[in-house]
Amino acid sequence: MEEMVSLGGDLGLYAEEMEPGTHAMWGNYPQALTHLALISAADILASSARRAQARSPL
């Protein structure tokens, strides 16, 4: 997750496409679906971490 967040441009925006080798951003900015997917992934990871913490003994 940290790597994906670090790949955003100066304003944290993502383009339509990204070159896998160089991580160069191609296309138009911003792309709502890319940002929505990132937010969704962050929410899933946070929920998973909360569930794991709730199950762990103190």
C-alpha cells in the first residue's frame, strides 16, 4: 500500500495508465476509478487489521 501511495504525482493523483518498469504516468489526470480503488483497498486493509487486533489476546 505504501508503494502505491508513493507512486502518485505531486498532488497524489494517478493517471489513466502507468508504465510498469519505470512507473511513469501516462494519460489524463485524475482518474476517479483509480482513486476509488485505492481508497477501497485502504479500507479493506484497515478492516482486516482491526479484525486481527480484535482476535489477538491482550
